[in-house]
Amino acid sequence: MHSSLAELISEICQYPLTSPKRRKAFNRLIAAIARLPGLAKSSHPDYLDAFNQTLTWVNREICHQFDWTQPDVERRSVQWLNSYLYWRIKDLHAKNSNHPVSLDAPVTEDKTITLADLLSDSSGDRPTRDGLDAYIQNIEREHRQNLALKLEQYIETDPENQLKQCHPKAYPQCNAQEIARRVLLKHPPEKFTAIAREFAINYQTLKSHWERNCRPLLQDIARQLGYQSES
């Protein structure tokens, strides 16, 4: 991760509870914690309701109840978060409902982001990772959260070298993995114009490569990981 948990928590605690800067830093913190092992999970369809309640509590209490200056902050942060989340999960099991999961359903409060949007660039030169941050807090089913994290892990590791091998001719460094890291995973996301300048590649060549090769490849990988489009 680009910043340690201790640095992220310290940044959060510099701002008032309702500050937009605090919310932005808090989103990065939750994204980092969600990738750590040991976070309490449940197959209950309302798990994300419990997770959202926990996030509200964490945001309110982390600066007062958690000492991020001590060693092993990653392990302790998961344990501390779980201490609240565990009871919220227990509350859920008083209910028993199973609703079909639609990965094309809106995953943010404003109902504008779906998993497919994470792989798309409908905004011209401004690919966004906002959906991924909001995804962790607002998606309606644990299955979708796990899929997004699996996709992020796949991009980072590229276990079959599919992404590295997908690049414009004569530009092996400007491959699908590198582009996806910059436009889907980076905080803040980079613009295609900046990437084109850095790699000395024509902007239209880069955009065409993304649209014709990178994005379809990522969509195919997402399907292999479990994404199913409703049609």
C-alpha cells in the first residue's frame, strides 16, 4: 500500500469528523484494511449493513480508542475493528433471508457506479477510482465486495502474465497491468494524457489500446473471477 495504516490514521485524525478531507483519507484507510487478512466476514446477505455500521463507529472512535503509534498496527487494527463487527454480524443472524445477487445493481449511494463501471472509462480522459472506494462502504452484497478485491489483487499480481503481455507494439512497459494500476487502483487516479506523456506514446494510440485490448481483457478476467452480467 502507498501509505502505512499508521500514516493514514494520523492523517484522518488531523481533520474534523465531518471534513471531506477526513472522509477521503478514511476511504483509503478502509480500502487498506479490507485487504488485510483476518477481517470478520459473513455469508449473510445483509453483511454489508453490519460492515457499514462498523465503519461509522470506526470513523467516530478511531482517534480516541485506537493507539496507532504502537507496533503491529495492521494486526491490531483488524482485531479492533472485528471487536465491533463481530457483534453486528451476530445481530444479523437473528434474520434469515437470501436475495439474489445482481452485480449490475448500483453499488454507491448515488446509484451511479456498478462493478462494470470499475472497468470502464465513460468519462473520456478521467478514469476514476471513486467507485472502488465507495464500493467498500456501500455495496449491497459481500459477494461483490470479495469480487472487487479479487480483481484488484489480480491486477497487482498478474499471475498468468496476461496483463503484462497486453501492450501497444514497441511499448512493453505501457501494458495493461501498468495502465490498470494507474487508472483503477491509484490514489488519485492518473489521466491518460499524463500516462501518454510519461511513456512517450501517442495519446490516441494509448486510448485505443485501452478500449480495444485492456478493458475487454479486464472484463474477461472479471467474468473468470465470478462476475456475471445480467442481460
